[in-house]
Amino acid sequence: AQSVTQPDIHITVSEGASLELRCNYSYGATPYLFWYVQSPGQGLQLLLKYFSGDTLVQGIKGFEAEFKRSQSSFNLRKPSVHWSDAAEYFCAVGTSGTYKYIFGTGTRLKVLA
Amino acid sequence: KAGVTQTPRYLIKTRGQQVTLSCSPISGHRSVSWYQQTPGQGLQFLFEYFSETQRNKGNFPGRFSGRQFSNSRSEMNVSTLELGDSALYLCASSLGASGGASEQFFGPGTRLTVL
């Protein structure tokens, strides 16, 4: 069965520090991969997506992610975190033909001033 | 272009009642998906509609149902509410032709509280 794992429930970083959020997936074929961000009381906003091609994907708000097939990973990175990045981040896998996403359990990011 | 809208934003119901939530997708989007978000279970897929047809359904009891209208607007209904149905219900729309490969755009959600 398809699954998505985000091993870190909470991460705390200082403002200006670099960030990496981990995401591992389980799926037999090449998945469609997404990172979303959710601020408190809000819906989900798409940060970036990977469908095919270049394995390093650039997104909004200075985020990027790298697809590594050999490790079944799609980690999200940002070189310098801003206080406004504090939110919950979700990794998701979409599969053609199933018409749904499978979400990870999320990583809550706290940013220290 | 207007985003996905969900109404109402907040609802308080009592056990045993039923509730209907509404979702209006982005203009031109034909797929609407529904998710339940709770602190303990995270984001769980409820169902997906495309051109008024349900294409996939998650592992929820039959008390949860949905439908889609010809203008792509969608409603979901929960009958005989239980305390455990308290959650944020999120609607997402997409162009939908590629199913799970389509980028989904989420609404702000409806916060349902069951007392």
C-alpha cells in the first residue's frame, strides 16, 4: 500500500538558519510528490510539486525539494528560515488512477527569533 | 481567479444531528476532493468527485456521503453525528483529468464541532 512518512513531528530552528524537512514515501511506480504548508486555522497552500524531469524542484517562498528515487525521499529545504515560515508542513503523494492524495502526518515548524 | 470557497466556516452540532458542508471549486475545475483533518489522524481522504461521478472513496462509514452538481460545486453530508466527527473538513479542487497527478487547491476548511 502507498504511504508517506514524515519522521519529524516537531522541528525548531532559529531565524536565519537552514531547514530540511524529511519525507519518505512508499509506492511502486514513480509518484507525484507535493509539499503543502498550513498556517493555523487555514487551508493548505502548495509550496512545490514534482511530476517528472529535474529532481531538484523550486517552489514558492524560497523553498526547494529534491526527489531521490533510490532513497524514496522528497525532502524540503530552505537555506534561511524566516519567522513567518512557522507553520505545519505536509508531504503528499498522488498516484494517477487512484484520484486521491496520501498525506504524511505533518511536521510542525517553530522558528525562534 | 477566485479560490476554493467552503461554507460555512464554522459549525457546532450535537450528537445525532446531521450536517451538510458545501464547497465551490475554482472556476474550470471539475474535480473536488474532501479530506478530514484531526490532530490524531492527520489528513484522511474522504472521497473525490469528477463530473458528478464519485471516482474514489476513503475508508469512512456510510454516514459520510457526498455529491457533486453539474456546476462542479460539491456537498458532503454527515448523518448521525458522533463526537469523533469533530474535525476540520477540507475541500480541494483540481482540473482532475489526471486524477492523483493533478495539482489540488485547498479551501480554508469548515471547522465542525460536535457536542
